[in-house]
Amino acid sequence: MPLLTLTTNQSLSVVQKTTLPTILSAEVARLLGKPESYVMVIVQDGQIMTMGGVTDTSAYLQLKSLGLPESDTESLSAALCDLVTEALDIPADRIYIEFFNPPRHLWGWNRSTFG
């Protein structure tokens, strides 16, 4: 049920495209204490993006998860920024993260919902 989408204007290498989703998936599962079998990661590279009016490397992450505690968003932000900075060399001040805690009845899976 957790979904992490990473969008960046950086073009990723074949190795990064192969390894980054796996690294992100394991980290999201660990951070949220959820089974990795439910984690989905989408990586979109080479996007046209500006931040602060310049096209320097940047990233936008969306983390959606049922039961995402608002009290944890600061620590989640730090952990995800650190991971993206380490993996892609994007400075933390060039990363935005949007957190979502959707209602259970608005999250579908396996022909049903979690509500």
C-alpha cells in the first residue's frame, strides 16, 4: 500500500534505473514498518523541471501510505532526502516531498479497497 514516486530532471544510468527502485522500496518498507511486498516505487527520470527558476538537478517525491502518521513526516523527510542525496547527488534543498495519507476506502488493490 505504500507508494513512493520519485521524479527528477536528472537522467539516470542503466545501473541507477535498476538499483534505485529496489533501494527505495526496502527503505520505505523499513521506515514505515510495512511489508515490502506491499510497497510500490515509481522512478521517473529525465523530466523537464525547474526549482527556484533554475534547471539544476532537483527531485520531487510523493509518498502515499495508509495510516501515514503526520508526526513522522519530519523524520521521513530527512531519511528520504538523505537517501536521494546519496544516491543521486541531489542537494536536500533541491528536493520537495509531498506526503499523503489517503482514506482506506480510496485506496484500491486486488479488485477491492482497504476500507
